[in-house]
Amino acid sequence: MALVKASEFKAKCLQMMDEVAAGGESITVTKNGVPVAQLVPYRERAETLIGFCANTMRSQDDLIEPAGVQWEALTE
């Protein structure tokens, strides 16, 4: 994340927008050394919650195979 003074951001706004869109790294704009705004790349939102996390998680185990653990409830 890059820190940029407000005066520099004002002078190079369009160039910085292109850099953020291309590189994906955000820029924090400061005024008198205090962060006041953040420029982040735009990401489209999912229209519904179904499929919101698609392709973000993977299972390394066989989900159908028994775990091989003996439960107390099964031993009477």
C-alpha cells in the first residue's frame, strides 16, 4: 500500500487510477500526514449469495469416506 500526499494525488489522479487498476495495489491519500482516503481496485460483486465464494475453497480430504473415528454414541 502506497502513501501519497493529497497535493500529489490531485496532480496525478488519473495516472494513479490507471496504476491501481492495472496493478491491484491500493493507494492511501494523506492530508497533513493523516490518512483521509483510500484508492482501491474495483471488484464486481456477486449478484446473489449463491456462488459468492465459488472457487475460493478446496478440500484436500475425501468428503464421502468415513473419518475412521469411533464415536462414544456408537458404543453401548
